[in-house]
Amino acid sequence: MTEPEGDGPSGARRQTAPVLTDLSKGSGTGKAAGTAPVSPAARAGWIAGGGLSPGAARHARPVILDITRSLKRVTIGHQTGIDRVERAYLTWGLQRAGGLWLLAAIGVRQYLVPPERAAALAASLSMVARLDEPGSSAALGAMPSLDLQASLTFWRARRLRMAESAVRRAAVARSATAAFPLQRLFGVVPPGAVLVNVGHDNLPAPLVMAARRTGLRIAVMLHDLIPITHPEYSRPAPAARFATWLEVALRADLLLSNSSATAVAAQAHAAAQDMRLPPIRVLPLGIGVPEAAPPSASPAVGEAPYFVMLGTIEGRKNHLLLLALWRGLSTDWRHGEPPHLHIVGRRGWAADQVFDMLDRAPVIGRSVFEHADLDDAAARRLVEGARALLLPSFVEGYGLPVGEALAAGVPVIASDLPALREVGGTVPEWLDPLDGTGWLAALRDYARPGSPRRAAQMARMDDWQRPTWRAHFARLDALLAEDPALRATEGS
């Protein structure tokens, strides 16, 4: 989840880029939340629905949420897992009591947006992000206009300049540079506020020092440490940026981890560096249940049984294993047409051999199909009809694809990784990512009608509990109100 260029857990191109989502609909096994401005009724529903107790709502402390990642990626046509988390946090903040401030970096300057302007700014960013949708040109009149600074940088993407203009207009305070006067920037924030960063971005040391000098507490989410623990799967420049970010992040007052596996990795890294790690709390990410995709959204799949692999095509995802297995399946299959493999995701990095096979292997276009630009609805429809979702990864930070597949009632065959097991429990088929024989046996079984192993997994799904955003944010609100790491110097 670390690389900014990667696809989201769905591995698909974004069809819409919702910034506002009613999280009160995200509990239980209900459908995925819709996209709409947050009304008082929705906010009341969130409190009554269990996201916040009335008492917690009355005493909730102010939060400053960093939305730099969402701002930078407003023109990107697909969502990563981290993008989804930052947007979920934005929705939560707008629906909670206590006041939500927004922080965003544009160039070397930091901009602070007050609570009374936060919802309007979020709505503006959502509109800008949707400009690439069919029919969106009719809404241009309601879009943020360009300010002088944006007009002068005409060579940059217009949508990004529109979004930055909206941030600058909404800001009540800004820093002259990244390092000065940041302390004065935070001087307008009420005492006891918490700066929350979940985007793996915008955490320069001067910002953290300035926040501390003004009495703010800092909570940072860790999604994974893959560039540190598995540098062979990362490119040098992004890995170096992540290392710099992580060094500052590990000096926060409180660390939020998406999984126990990520927390363990952070503790091991801190011990190896002889660093004192701040308190770390595990908050599993929510798994939404999207509405069923329309049949028209799906690419043609034919009559053969098929499997789906989602995500950016990169070295750690282990596409090479499946491509090698499919060569054998395609030639040795004796039961009609061999099963198909649909690879959904854009080409990334550290996978040149995979790219060569996708370009030239004989099975491509016959039993293996590459989909680089499916939108969310089409990818979802494709997964819904699959015999199983395949995840032969070597390393992961969280099992979002596992949860999304199980929530849709689709079996999962995945690498036996702690982060994936935390989400899937005992339901999926867990295999070693190097066990080609084991994977081949599972594929042969799952592809056949009446597969015993597939039927057994479907039965195990009955006892699976989906992690929800409501539970995530209920736990977060309790941490913000009660955690000693944030309470110890409150009001300083």
C-alpha cells in the first residue's frame, strides 16, 4: 500500500472518487455507503448508529486531518487502499462532534482550513475529482474557479489547480514556507487538538515540531513497512521518501496500525534502529459491501470458469507464479475449455519478466487476459462471477482484497501471510506463495463444477465477520478521548 502509483485493493481504475460517504450505512452487512453532502440528520444517525455515543460526541476533542494525499491525487483515475482510508477519515471527521480542521500541503506551504469551511471544501474536492466522468461537464459552472496563483501555472493539470485554489480560499491560516512560521499556523487551533495523518504523506519534521510547541498531539497511521522490510520490491526513490517519512512518523505521540502484522513490523524496525516506539494501537480497516454492479459493467468472459487477480502488477504480487501455472493448465486441461485468468491492474514496477510474458506468452488472449483500465463497477462484476480471487503475494500490509471478496461471497485462494489471515481468518485457502504444486492442485479443484474444496470454503463463509468502519471509528474515538498517549499533556 505504500507506493503512491499503485492501484487500490480492487486494482481497478476509479469510476468515481467519493470524498463524502455516510458511514452510518457502513455497519453490519448493509450495502456500501452512498455519496452525498453530510446533513445534520446523517450526523445524528452516525451518533445514534454507534459510531459515537452522545457522551463522546459532546466531549470529542478537535481533530486536524491531513488531506494532502487526497489533494495531490484528485486527478488520478484510480484509488489506492491508502486513498480510500484518507477519504473514510475525512467522512468520519465531518460527521463527528468536536470540530474537524483540515491540513494540506501545496508546494512548500501548509494550509489550515477551519471546521466551518471543511465540509464545503470536501464537497469541492469531490466535484473536481468527478470531472472525468461522463456528463460531468454540465457541472463546470459549480466548480471552484482558479485563483491568481493557479492561473499563472497554466501548464499544470487544470483539475489539480482548481482543487488547490479551493484549498487556498478555504484556509484561515497558512505558513510562509514549510518550516516557518508553522508554530503560528497552529496557533488558531483550540487546545487539546490532535493532528491525524493517515496518508503516508506530508509529515516533515518542522511540522511535527511546530505542532508539539503549540500543544497539539500527533497520531499517525502505518499501512505497511514494505519499502523497509522488503526493499527488493520497491523503487529506490519512493523507498527513500518513505524512509524519511517513517523516521518522523515513529516519533508521533500515537501510532495507529491497520493490522497486527504491520505493528509487529514497526516494533521490529524500531528495535533494530534502537528507537523508542510510541504507543501503537491496531485498528483494522473497514470492509465495505458495495452495491451489485450492473451486468453491463462486466467485460465479456465467455463460458469457461475463471479466476481473478487484482492489484498493481509488481514484483511482490507474484503474478509470475500464476502465469507459469496457466501455461501448464492450458496445455494439460482435459475437461473442455481450460479455466481463464483475468489480471486486473495497471503495470507497475519490479516485474519485467511478468511484463514480457503478458506481451508475448502464447496463453495471453486465449486463457489469460489483462485488464489495465477497468473501473470499479466492472472489476467488481468480474470478481462476483469468479471461481475464486487469487492473491499469491509475497508480502502485504493488510488484507483488504481478501475482505472485499469474502464480503461479496467469492472464495479466496491466498498466500499464508499474517496480514491476510487477520482479515480472512479460517475461511480462505491458505498456501505458500512458492508452492506451485499446491496452487496448481487448488486451481484444478476450484475450476471444476461441484468442487469440494470450493464448497467447503463457501460453507466457512457463514461464520466470517466483516470488519466495519463503524467499529474502526468507534475505537478511534475512544482512543482520542481516553488514550494516555494523547491525554497526558492535553491542554499544554
